[in-house]
Amino acid sequence: MNLTRIVAGKLLVGMVSLGISSCTVPTSESANANNQEQTTAQVSQQTSTKNQACTLVKDGFGSKGRVNVQAQEVVTGLEVPWGIAFLPNQDMLVTERPGRVRLVRDGKLVQKPVATIDVTDSGEGGLLGIATHPKFAENRLFYVYYTADRNGSQVNRVERWRLSENGLSASSDRIILDDIPVAVYHNGGRIRFGADGMLYIGTGDARDPQSSQDVNSLAGKILRVTPDGQIPQDNPFGKNPVYITGIRNTQGFDWRDASTLWVTDHGPSGELGRSGHDKVSVARAGDNLGWPTIYRCESGEGLVTPSIVWRQALPPGGAAIYTGNSIPEWKGSLIISTLRSEHLQRVAFNPQSPQQVQLHEVYLQGKYGRLREAIMGPDGELYVTTSNCDGRGSCPSQQDKILRITQ
């Protein structure tokens, strides 16, 4: 089935009655500051019993990390490495936003690209996420998310490729999903396979906030398709790839369990008179994360209140649940790479109330610049990419790097 032919008909977004959820706020903040956090919508103060408490970080990003960690350089010489995919033989495929798929073998960056893809890389577009097929060892298939020019108009696209037997070249296999809305900003781009064998695709609202609430738009969503690009029968909106709605611009998500994701999202940067307030939410199939109807620590009927919100913009890049053994204190925490704020953010959730944040900490503050990808490797180590050559950072002579985070 062609995924661009989504079943016609609109799902009307009704009027939402809003309420502020209970928030954990530093006691030094005044009542006036709390009042300023309200939107112009009809918002009433109340203690939420339906939604989990939301941690609102009013100043800075959190306390300094209490665990000693270090970053080891794996390779240098990359240009805006956006995503990493690990191969069974310990090789890595790495996407560079200008349109190159690179190979890291035996700890060295192979100079000739595995593939060069014709992309439109202005703004936040270009070659973004990458993921390998669950049966890669058998079929050599991998997937990329990129911004393409099609007949004079731009689209974001997910395409499947096949890696050669020697791993040094690749060929396009087929387009999996096309016509994802594109803009200079808010293109999403993270793709990952879940334990269910389905491909999950994070998209941005493409500077059209209301599209996030429209289930007939691919913008501002997490989408879910089969490895061949078909729509799974158990998707929440019928014959539709949409899985989670109400997202502004996600570049990171991971699974707490088979049916529950922790999703990062970029807060607004001026639209609708709002700014800042990046967040992490707990989401399941069919959930609505609220953008643009709610933001901050607000709640609304049928909408998911975030678990943590930072008033000052991070903004979040990749995100991974730490499953390794090198840093045992991090086990089960969500580790988020941040861009403008240039650090790793650790968010630990309460085991007795897994939607509520127990603690959050800052690591590697300012040491490596902008950080984009965060992913667990098959060796049980966390890998992170820098993004200092993306036009918003200071690009060093060694260009961007892949780092391994350990103790």
C-alpha cells in the first residue's frame, strides 16, 4: 500500500479544556513567576490527580552530575554526523547531514563514503537518521531519513538501502515513506526499530503547529510502519502510519518497555508568543503530546502532561536509555544529547511512578560543544556525536567527532 494515500477524512480536534498539572518547581521561584507561566488560553489552577507531577526546571539545566564519567574519541573528521547504526561485525554506519553515509571500521573512518545521497541540506534538513533492518545480517538492508528535492518541491523521505557484502558501498532499494512535510526548521529525522520489528519515524511540525494535531498529516508525529513500508494492522488510527501525535520537533526517543516510549521534544522558539520549554514525555500508542494546545507543565483532557520541562532551551538531540554496565549508576536512565546547552542530560525516573522524574543531572557541560546523537552500542557503551560544524557551533580543525562515554 502506498503510504501517501492515507484514508480520506479529517479527525476533528475538539475544544480542549485546559488545566495546569502539578509541577515540581524550585521553592525560590515566586508566585508571580508561576502566574507568568500561564498561557492566554482558559487555564485554571488545580492540583492534578489524573496526570503525573511534572518537573519544571525554571533556571539552568540541573545539578552537576554526581558520577565521574569520561568521553573517549572514537573517530574525528566528520561533518555534522547525525545518526549512527551499528552492524553485526562492529562496524558503524554514520550519516553526515550534507548527504554522505560513512563507514567506521576497526576504529577508523573510511575516507570514501559508502553512499552519497542527493539531499537539500539547508537549515535543519539533509541526511538525518539511520537504522538497520532487524534482520540486517540476512538482508543487508538499512534505512535513512533525508530531505529531498522532488520536481522543485522539498519533501522529507525515508528510503531503504542495501549495503554491499564488503560494506564499502550501498545501493538504493526503495522509498519506504514519502511526502513528510519539510521546512527550514522542525524536520525531526530520528528513525529506530522497536522490539516489535516495526520502524518508528520521528517528524517535526515543519513550522505548522496545527499540523501536529491533524492525524491526516505526517508532520509533528511519531510514525510506525513495517520494514517494507506498510501500515501495521494495530496502528492506533486505522490505515494510517501515525502512532503518536502532538509533537513539535522530536530528534530522540527510546523504549522504557515494549509499549512505552520516552520522547524528547523541542519547545517553541517564538511561534505563538512562546519560547523555550523543551520536554520529555512518556507516551504510548495513540497518545497526544499536546503541541500546540498545551506546553510547559500544562495538562488538558486527552493530552499527555510532560514528565519534565526545561524553561531554558536545551534543545534535545538524540536520546537513549542507558543499558550498559560501565556506568552502573546510570542504568535505566534516559541520556539526552543537547545542542545549544552543550551537555549530556541524565534523567532518572521514579521506579514506583515511572512517569515521574526522580532526578536529573548535567554531564560534560561545555567540554565538547554541541551534541547530537546518543545511542547505545552493541558493546554496552553509550556513543555520542558532536554537531559543531552545523553552522551553529564552532567547527574545530578536526571537525565533528564520535565519542564513547564511559567511566
